[in-house]
Amino acid sequence: MALITSALLKPNSLPFSPLHRVTPTAKTRRFSSRVLNSGHPDSELNQIQRKQSPLDSSFVTQLRRSCSNGEVSALANEVSVVAKEPDHDLKTQGRILFSDVVVQKRREVFWRGNWNALDIASAGIVLAMHLLSLCAPFYFNWPAFWLAAGLYLVSGLGITLSFHRNLSHRSFKLPIWLEYLFAYCGVQALQGNPIDWVSTHRYHHQFCDSERDPHSPIEGFWFSHMNWLFDTSTVIEKRGDSTNVGDLEKQPFYRFLQSTYILHPIALGALLYALGGFPFLVWGMGVRTIWVYHITWLVNSASHVWGKQAWNTGDLSKNNWWVALLAFGEGWHNNHHAFEYSARHGLEWWQLDLTWYVIKSLQVVGVATEGLRPSFKGACLTMMTHSCELDFLTLYLNSSSIINSLPPKLLRPVAINIKVEP
């Protein structure tokens, strides 16, 4: 995956949920279900294998009432599909507390991990930031506190707005100078350089909650939270070579940040010490950094363990309101996995999404462009793909005709589980 490609067109991006993984001894049962087909003669979707029917009666009724001749004509296409049940003899290591997530293989990184120089350096930085933050009560003053709060906002948006929504998913565009500025703010979060961060995240979506996911709770909560950071050999073995960030690697600025990454947080720490002494260093680097650390890591761990699934995405992603509050909207994670190229994660009016509000503000002043939000059309495709295992080549060849067959008046809230703005 050299460049960004739509998850809807990549079969590897939608694996079965680990809780319903198909094994060679899996039992099968046959049933009939209704599928959504376009009225366009070239858009025949067949050989569909569905985990569960995503089209409830209210949605089908709304769609039928909204469609006219030839727009979306066949809703009652009976097909024979195969639903696979999990092998109940599959050995697991229990469930994560207060969740339905089954741990398939608990990876003990610290005691049996294959440590290399990069792992030791990463662990050393994380440990140093935690030790530095322990000094916070003894070096508290209000200027240092507000400095930490401001840097939390700046470096946090550097991760959520830049590394994640802009660079990983290209859900909106910025002028090159502003793109680089936000990316530099992300570097100050001490979570790696943009090239490596984006590569890992794209592999996460491609292999989400499968054995090849760089950080999935199926290998234990703490592995998905932070321990994977100290097991790079296993992560590389799972995902293969980093070949999915060609769009960043061709830009000298991102190559420069990759080769000089650690120097930039060191320079910031030196500047803070020069401006405000040890209190600024403790609060601006220690406290602020571990706060951003764990909030980001909770998106990978807690938002794949606790919460609700509004969309059947075929993975463990959840909408978690308290992670969303802490992580500037990133906790609406199931929404994100359903519409990963949407710049907006909080789809309901009550789903607070600070990162989206910043992007929207940049759009209003004419800086950000092409900010994407899920539409009714996108919801239809999501239901036909994320809720089904199907012939992805057929979908690839016919997706444009499916989209074009839907009239503009269908761009309104979807009557499934959550409402999506057009």
C-alpha cells in the first residue's frame, strides 16, 4: 500500500472480529438475506458472505420511499450466503475485565521480549518522562501548570489533527506550511516521527484486531496500550516492511524529522528550562508528555475494549465517551473505523469532537479544504462492506456506479443505529 487507498477497496482492512474468527474446523450454516443492489446494470454484487444482516426494516423502508425508478431498484435480491460460527475449542486466555474482548495470546514483553536498541531507547524515554513527572508536586506553580496545559493542547492536536486525521488518512488538506507546522507539534508529543507513526497506524487499519495488527487487545490490554512500543521486532514481523508511507517519504521535511526526531523534544526541553527553570521542565515535559502518552494509548486500548459499537465494522473498535473527552474526539473510535477517511469522528451532535471543531474552524477561514464527513452514500457502502465479507473485486469495479445511482435527496441521516450528517 504505497499510497492511501480506501479501506472499502482493500480486503485485508476488514478482517473478521477476533471474537468470531473463522478456523479450519468452523461450522457453517446457510441462510438467506436481503442485500442492497444498485439499479445500474453494471453493479451486480454477488457471492456475499455476511456475518449479520446490517439492513434493518426502518432503513430499508426509508430507502425504498426515497428512491425512484432505476435509482436503487433491487432491495429484495435473495441470495444464499454462508455464516461461519467460531470454533468453540479455540484456546484463549480469558477476557479483559468488564468487556467481551477475548485475549487469544498474552504477550509478555518485559520478561520475555526480544529487546533491541530501539526498544531500550523507547522504554528509557517513557520511563524518564514518568520519573520526571513524579517531581511535579514539589515544583508546582501556576505558570508551569498553564504551560503544561497549553503544550498538551498543542502537542495533542499535533497527534490527533496532524499525524492521525491529516497525514494517516488524508481526510482534509492544509497549506503545506501549516501541514508541516502541525506535524512538528506532533513530534513534540514524543510519540515518534510522522513517517513511522503514520505507517504503524495505516497497518493498524489494514489488519485491525487480527494477528497482524501492531497493537490489538487480543494480545492483552497492556500490550495494546503501551507494551507494543517496546517490541518492535514482533511488530515488524507482523506487518512486514514499512511500504505504505510513500507519500510522506518523498517529502524532504518528513525525512528530516525522521532522521533528527529526538533532537526536537530535547531542544524544547532545553528551551523550557531556560525560560522557567526546573518547574517548566517538570510540567512542560514530564507531566504534559505522560498525559498525552496515556491519552493517545487509551485510544488503542480502551477504545477497542470498552464502549459501544454503533457500526458493525468487523473489528473491536468502540465508541468510548470518556476517551473522546480526553483525546479531543478520538474516542468515537467505532465511528472512525466505519468511516476512516472522515475528518469528523463525533457524528452525533452530542459527540464532542474538539479536533473536528478545529478542522471546521480552519475550513471557515479558508485554510483547510476538502474536509470529509460520512454521507448517506458512504453509509450504504459501509454497510455493504464492513458488515459483510464479499467479493471485494466486484465491489471495486462497481462502487462508482453504486454511488452514482443514489440520488442527492438520499444525503440525509441514516436510519440505522446512529444518524450521519450529509
